[in-house]
Amino acid sequence: MKATSQIPSPTGPEPNAELPDKSAQHGLRARQWAGLALALAAAITAFACWPIGTLQTASLVIAAVFLGGVAVKLGVCLAGARRERYQAVTGAEQAALPEDELPVYTVLAPLLHEADGVGQLIKNLMELDYPTSKLEILLLLEAGDEQTLAAAEAVGLPPYLRVVTVPPGQPQTKAKACNVGLFAARGELLVSYNAADKPDLDQLKKAVLAFKRGGAPMACVQAALNYRNAGQNFLTRLFTAEHSFWFDCMLPGLDALRLPIPLGGTSSHFRTEALRKLGGWDPYNAAEDADLGLRALALGYTVGVINSTTSEEASRSLGMWIRQRSGLVKGDMRTALALAHNPRPLVRVAGLGRALGLLALTAGSCLSALFVLPLWALLAGSLLVPAHALGLLYPDWTLWLGLLSLLVGNSLMIYVTMLGAFLRQRNGLVLWSLFSPLCLLLHSIASYQALWQLVTGPHYWEKTTYGISALWARSDPAAASVPAQGVVQ
């Protein structure tokens, strides 16, 4: 049996002095609890004294925030779509890259109970187009996960791949495992992949060129993600269309507009030194990569995107997707709260415009998602409640405004989702984008679950299982890489 490396369990690299108290470990601060309590008391008082006026005002605010959030997404997506034919790294640049000048690259693969998928992951990582003499692959396995270890060793591990045991202890999260890998990494550059990932073979070389172009300020570049099992059922088609909108329109648009880029949870490539200065991953944040990208902004680093794709697996069941998405939304909520605790350093380094962009990506996105359910409830009420009874609560103009917000907002989301499918060259999913309002509704449900868990279980993380072994044989060739838009600046 191949020996494994036991690494001391770090709580994470030493935090940078310019990022005090940003960990999600601390949850809501006393001032934030007090602010929420005051806001709740004010809302209850207003409803008790002016019930009809309060309902009308709340409905208008909900409609405005939802429509405004969708409008912002449209503007960003159009900025990304304008770079449809742009390649951040060209094939000629790759061909001219001398292999003897390539830096050592560390690949982290945090795994937990992934015996079914670890063999295929190892084969995918061994196929990467990068000199093995400069490649370090670390399989990060939790202590006691003997099944995954046995499955990995059954494949046959090359000399440049080693197993690192993550010591037991709480929190038992992917971020904690990645921090153990960061502690052990010897590469100048570093990337993390999930068990179901299949990155483009030239992805590491594209990242090297992107970092050279971006210079020292560039801490990270994000590759696009897409699903290989889109055709499996209705939900996988729906979620694949949504994924294409986000990674092929939204992130390139944020990059083009020089706005903060939330990282994707996998295939985020880092300068190792910069990652250590950022304090590594926050082991208490369920959206650890998105949080890390936003913290990079607070220290004046830049984040870019590259025209490379990692194919992964879409959730096949609704419950699985809700659990996965609620964890990510909860992480976004915690990130917004942590950064809002002391926004002055961020504004000083990043500027007011980018700080507001960061706020829109975290708090704004969460609020917009939370407001979808009330808008649908208002529409249902307008159809089911007798007109004379509804008229006592809402004037006609408020109902029409809410309906307009719902129709226009969902129409815009259908458009940008179609745009994402088109840019990904998955034309079979264009018509499926008509169901994107359903995806918004499901996202809203997941957001309410995230809000509940933020209060009752802020560090709880539900592991998602995929059934990877059954899917590799049914890979969707349409998920293969296409030129992803974006400029690395």
C-alpha cells in the first residue's frame, strides 16, 4: 500500500493584517444582530400602525429590487457577449510557450467518500498537458476514508501524485482540506478540482500564460464550468442552461467591466504566494471560493477568466440541487455579512464603484432571489383573490407594477439564459431556456433554506452525492470546451 503523507492540521495560513476578522466562523456580530432586530421591530411596528401602506411599500420595494437585479445581470451579460470571438489565450501563444520555463504547478483534489469517482479523476489529471517533472498532484483525503484511499491506489499512482491525509477535526469542509493542501504545496501556481471534474487538457498552460499577461497583481484566473450530463433529464437541461449563462456570459462580462469576479468552486487557478497572503480558504464559509475571490479584491488583487472549460456533473434530482444551491447562497450571505462588518478598507483599496459591485454580487443577488417567491405569491393572489377584496389592499397601479416587474424580469432572464446556451454552442438548450423562470423560483426556495440555516446552522454543510461512476460513460460531448469569452487584464 502506498504511504500517505500526514500533514499537521492548519487552521489556515496566517491571515493578512489588512483582512481582520473576515472569517465566516464568527457569524453575525453584535452590531449586525442589533441592526436586524431593529429592522424587524420597525417592520412589525409599521405593519401594526399602517398595514395597507406597509404592504404596498414592501411590494414596490420587492418588485424594484428584483427587476433591478435582473437588469444588472443583463448589462453584465451583454458586456460579456460582446467578446464572443475573443480568446484570452490563443493557440499560437501556447505553442510558443517553452516547457522548460513552465513553473511548478500544484493540483489539489479534496475528496470525501468518493471511491466511485476517484479513479476517473486520477486518469483525467494524469492526462493534463503539463510536464510531469513540474506537476504536483495532491489527493486530499479525510482521515478514516479508507474506501477512497483503496480506490485511488487501485488505479496506480504515479510518482508526482501523492495522497495527503487531512487530520480529523471540525469543521470538516472542502476549504479546510484545501488549506492542508496549500500548507503542503510546493508549486508556484495552484488549482483545485472536484471529484467529478474533467478539465481541458491544456488548462494549466493557459493559466500560466494568463498569469504572465496579468502580472503580479493577478492573484487568480477562473476557467469556465459546464455540465457533461445535460441530456440526462429535465433538471440537468435546466441547470446546464443556467450554468452556461453564468460562466459564458456573466463572468466574462464582470471581467470586461473590471468588476469583482466570484470564483466558481473549482478550476480556480491561483498564484500560491498570493493565496497564502489572502489567508487561504475560509473553512467556515460554504461558498469558500466565491468568498476568496471577493477578499482578493479587498487587497487590491485582480481576478480574470480564461477560455478553458472544466466539465462537471449537474445535479440530477431537485432535492440534491436545492441542498447544493442553499449551501452556496448561505456562503454568499456570510461573505456579505463578513465584508460589511468593516467596509472601509475595501472601499479604500478597491474604490467605491467596485465595492458597490461586490455588494450587488453578494447581498443584492441574495435579496433578489429572496424576492422571487413574494412576487409569484402576489401574482397568484391577483388571480385567485376576488378583485374587490384585492382592491382593498392594493391599488390597481401597484398590481400592474408588480406584474410588469415579474414579466419583464423573467423575460430578461430567459433572454440571457438563451444567450449563454448560444455562446456555449449548445443550441439544443436554447429552447430549454424558456424554463429559466422555474430555475429562478427554485433558486428562491434554496435561498430561504439558506437564510434559515444561516440562523440555525451557520456552519452546516450538506455533502452532495452525484453517482459519478454511472455518468462517465454517458458524457455529453457538447460540454467540450468552446472558446470562452473574457479578457485577462
